[in-house]
Amino acid sequence: MRTDTPRLAPLKDEELDAEQEEIFSRFRNGGADHAIGRTFMRHPKLWRAYNAFASHTFSADNTLSKRESEIITMRTVWQAKAGYQWSRHVPMAMHAGLKETEVDALKKSVELGKWSDSETALIEMVDALTADPFVPDDVWEKLTAHFNEQQCLDAIFLCGRYVMAAMFTNSVGTPIDADVVLDPDLDARNKR
């Protein structure tokens, strides 16, 4: 979290026009009435384009397990210092089978966690991509030892999806939803 005041505040129900209401009502009715969606409603065409891509990453078409997907997501949003996504994904990570100690370990050097070789490869991939948008040969070799081509592509695009989402929520100041908690390690307000 970088700011107390959103640069683009989530739209309230009374601020939604007919097109925005049509789109957002599906999320509201589906239990996903979140600040990110209400902020995205400021640009419905962008939302549709982003959602078409982003939906794949957590659909049955994603070739990675839910656990693997959450490891990538959590490590990516940690590296991006994305308090909004971290707060939303902690419960999802736990639901996908990560333990609290593993969620905490995703904040630290990969060597400090008790990860399988395949999970280590995913974490190292995220670290590489978030430092320099390239997976070096040694990390690629580890990835391909455990994952097929489609899984490698899903892993890269999942990381990219959350880098993009982090740029959005960090930059516009999306506030943390009331049903989740901001990790104090990601509270960068008043620390600039």
C-alpha cells in the first residue's frame, strides 16, 4: 500500500452507468464485490480485455495446480510490493493448500523455505522475471525438468498477469477491502 488516498477511487453503486452496472453486477452477485473491480469499472473496455486474459490463469484451462498457481501469484505480488493483491490472495493461498509458514516463506529468500524442487523452480522463475523480464538458462533448465511447455507458459503469463495487476493497484491506490488485512510489511504509506 503506497497511499492513504486512492488516485482513482473505486466507484460506488450510484456512480455506475448502465454498462458498468451490467458488468459489475455479475461480480457483486458472485460475491466478488472488491475494490479492484470497482476501480476497473472506470474503463469497461479495458476490463473486458484484461478479464479475458486474466480469467485463464485461474480457470480449469490453466495447466498448473492451484497450489503452484498461488505460489507464483504470492511470490509475484510480494516482489511487486502489491499490498492489495497480497491481502486478497492470502486466503486463496491457504485454500489452495499452502500453510501459513509457507505463505510467510514466500516473503523470504527461496533457500529459507522448505520447497520441493518444482516449487523452487517456480519461485526462482518469479524472482528472475520480476528482476529482469527474462528467465535465465539455469532457471529455465529447472523449470523444464518439472513442467511441460504449456505449464511453463502458464507460469510465465501468471507472473506477468500479477505484475500488471500490481502496477495497476499500486499506481491508482486501490484500497484494501474490508474483509482482508493489509500485511504490515507491505504498508509503504508514510515511508517515502
